[in-house]
Amino acid sequence: VIAGPEPFEPIAAPPMPTPRAPIRVLPASVSARIAAGETIERPASAVKELAENAIDAGARSIRIDIRGGGLGSIRVGDDGCGIRAADLWLACQRHATSKLPPDGLDAVRTLGFRGEALPSIAAVSDLEIISCADESGLGWRLAMRGGDVLHDEPAPRPRGTTVTVRRIFERMPARLAAMQPRAELTQIGQTVRRLAAAAPQVQFTLWIDDRLALQTSGGGDPGQVLTEIYGADTASALLPLGPVEIAGARLSGVIAGPEFTRAGRGAVHLCVNGRATGSRALMAAMEAAWRPLLPRGRHPVLAVHLDVPAGRVDVNVHPAKEEVRLRDEREIAAALARMIRDALGRQPIPLAAPPLTGLAALLADASLAEKHAHDDFGPDAPIVTAGLPPLRLIGQVDHKLLLLEGDGALFLVDQHRAHERILFERMRAAQTSGPRQLADPLLFEVRSQRAARFAARLDDLAAIGFTVETFGGRTFLLRAAPDLPGVLGAGDAALDGLGERHGLIETLLDLADDPAGEGEEWQDRLLVSLACRGAVRRGRELPMPAMRALVEALGATGSPAVCPHGSPLLMRIGTDVLSRQFGW
Ligand code: ADP
Ligand code: MG
């Protein structure tokens, strides 16, 4: 069930960005349009700007040396196209850049384009640049302090550039006093990981106080970079995402499966045309996709690469370029979410603490199910499904749990969460298979304050398989809905009437009221709430045939071990645990 490492699509090196285009000062008409003020707030901002310059210069290899958390020194060396001696001084002037394409800002494909980084760094530090723009080995060195040139002289160097930043913020004692080397180092580490994940075709080496802290191979494989950054354990958990083409964009990437998650979002790398970005809309869509499929509160190790034509993305909306604006953002967000669901939705969720461990391995053994596929059918026959081992139903405990036995273990199933999982997956399936017409449509009335808001959500509802029509005034008609076994009579007699039909309409109405969230995110939240409120409650006594039907339907879902909120629903008590507890 868990896919091994697969060959991922390598990320091609970007076309060399007009390498030796002359550096010129941006015309005022352009500089006025630039999102204001790239400021160097901390050492990590300098590292980011310098490494981005190296990437823009077509470097294949970038070496970063940090001392004293960057407060001592920062040095970034590359093997890129270099800067001609005659251009060195100009490169450090405000709004001087070689990157403005002839057809203007909209055609920018480089990471930089504002000509602000070097002057901003020079303003707060002692800056030294040694660079050579050809194969002669004869480079040039320019050293500056404040606005003054300290050195301007020949210096040997192979093609490429080395920038050294010393005494950063020393002229700003208040800011310097507020900085802790250790905290700055954390930021620098995160910055380099982000850059490296976004540029798998570039080799990054990070040295911290002469200790090798991180090295990537620069082979172009996004999965390999994640492994190099987050450790070898990641490799076995990686699942491919896409590639998918949508709205002129190409989406691809890798995600680590549920057995390898993290507490924070730091390992979520979203890259648009090679730029690490935090686009809120895309992040929200992705998060909504993994939330129900990963353990509660956990985040994935993930790299998504989006390639879009330059004219369809605006990178000039944020001072530090942390956000980008995409055309067709909703469509792309939806495709991203789908990609993540497709990859994670097939993975069994390993439950956290004993006695829950070992379940993933057990679920993975599909051969067990096959062995029993031809067993007799009868009320006592084991329930055989694709996703669970063959299980014999023993009964209900406390009107909350189903008790089953199989594979030398006892199993407890939370009846409410199991039904939730089933409803959630049926509704999601209806997004592709289309809704089912209800034999007897449901007519309902909405309070007048709510009616308009509800009417505005009808498209969103249709997108997830609920056909609702206005029936005049405040009355609506639910004509078609996804197959919801046990709620809307999906032809499964054993489950009929089990769930909360009333809860369904109430939830539709409540969420229609919820102004937060749009499109996929809203739809996803609606699905989770619908599943929750439609599912059979704990405390309800269930007849045997209904319990059997629940387990059968649960075993047919993609994630039979967690509910859509991410809570466990299936507990295994193995003989190992029993022998320990009983002292056998
Ligand atoms: P921007 O990157 O927005 O153009 P910068 O101030 O960062 O502005 O750099 C100014 C110019 O200096 C760049 O346009 C580029 O021509 C040159 N430059 C800076 N760093 C490098 C480098 N590592 N290799 C080659 N050229 C560089
Ligand atoms: Mg730059």
C-alpha cells in the first residue's frame, strides 16, 4: 500500500536569465510600480537575497557560510555568470538591475527584478563582492562601507561571484541588540531549506561556523531534495503528486505519507516558477485537502512546483515577494487539493500510541482479505473487505462501539466516526460520479434572514453533489444528493434510517451562513460537517445487520482507521497486549 520511492520528474534548470545583460538603473516609470521597500530585516533576509541573486545568475552550485548566526559574517559564493568589473559599483546602486526584460515587469522570470537587494545590504553592513564574468580567472573586488568604497581592485577568481557581508547592523545598535545569534540561525536554516526545495537543480551547501549543516545534490529531483533536507526516513514515505496540467499551469511535486508528518508547516514548500512562496489561497486549499487525511494537527513534508507562463503570475504584490497572485487561482487551488487527496487518500493512517500501532502493517496485508474472499456468507461469517482484515462481528459495547475479532486480535470501532468516514467518502466520490436523484425530494424552509445567503451557496453545493432548487420565497427543494448510506436511503436497507437526516439540512443551512472560506475550502468543511452531523450517534443501539453493513462500508473506504476530522476510529488490541496485561 505504501509506495516505494518512484522516479520523480526532474525540475529542469531555468533558462539562463539574460546572463550578461547590462546592469542599468530602472526608469522611474518602472521603479514607481515596484512594491515598495525590500528591506533587510535580519541576517536571513540577506542570505535569501544573495542566494536568489546566485540562482538568477544561473549558478549550479551555491555555497553559504555563516558565522555567529550571520551577525559575524555571511558569505555566499556561486558559479553563476558573474558581474563585470565595470558593473560592480553600479550593481550596488538603488534600482540598478540587469533583470528587467525588454517587455517589462510582467515578463519577469527571475527571482529578483527590483535592483534593491545589494544597496539595501550595503546600507546596513560592510559589503564585499568578488566576481569574474568570464573564464580568464581575472576577477575584481569591490569593498564598501556605508556609501564609501574601501577597495576597488583586481582579485583572482574563477567565473562566479562571492559576496561577503560583515558587521551587519553594527551601525544600528538598537536593532543589533535585539538579535540573538541562535534565533537568527534558525531563520537562516529555514530560509536555506526553502530556497533549496524550490531549486532542486541547484546544489546548496550550508556551512555554519565551519560545520557542514546542509547539502543538496542539485540533481533536479524534488523528492531527493526533501530527503536531503529532512533526512533519509522521508524517502520511503514519499508519494508523487501529479504532474497535472491545468489552466496553462503545470503542477507536480511530492508529499510524504501520513507516517512521516510534522508539527508545523515549515516543511510545506510551495514553489511558483522556482520561487518559494506562501500564497494564502493555495496554502489554504492544500491544508484543507490534507487535514482530514493526516493525524490531527500534523502537517506534511511536501514540495509542490507550479510552472505558469510569466504573464499569468504577478510576483510584484508583496514587498518581500512572499506572496504571488495567480490568474485562475481558484482552478489551480482546486487542482492542488485534488492532487494531495489522490495521493494521501489511499494511505492507511497509522494510529499513534499502543495498542494502536501495527495497524498500518496489518491493513497493508491485502492478501488476508483475498484468502477469505470465498468464505461462506452467514450472519456469523467474517466480514471481508479490501481495507480491513476479515473480522467477525461480536456485538455492540455500551451503544457506542462495535466489537469485532479477527487476525488474533480484538477490534473496537467507534460507530459514529466509522459512519462519518463512510459518508465523507461517499460525498467526495459524488463530486466525480455526480449526484443521485432522490426518490422523494426534501422540501425545507429557511428563515428569511438566511434565505439570500443560502441561495448564494447553491453553486458550491452543486459542486459537491447537492442539487438544491429554489422553490419560491424561503422554500428550497433538495432534489439530488450524493449516495449517503443510512441517511438518504442509498439502497442499503440495513443502514436505512440509521443516520441523521435532519442533521443534513441543518448543516447545509448553518454552513451556508458561514461567511468564511470560499470554493474548495468551504466545500471541504461542509463535507466534514455533513458527515459528522449526518452520522449515527454514539448511544444508539444498533441491530446486527446495521453493524455488519457499517463495517463492510468502512472496509471499502480509503482510510478506514481515522474519521474525517483526523481522530482514530479503529482500535486493535492484539494478543501481545492481552498477554502483557493479564500477565500470561
Ligand atoms: P536584482 O536582483 O533585483 O536585480 P540586486 O540588488 O539583488 O537586484 O542585484 C543587482 C544586480 O547585480 C543584478 O541585477 C545582477 O545583474 C547583479 N548581481 C547581483 N548578484 C549577482 C550574482 N551573484 N551573480 C551575477 N550577478 C549578480
Ligand atoms: Mg536580487
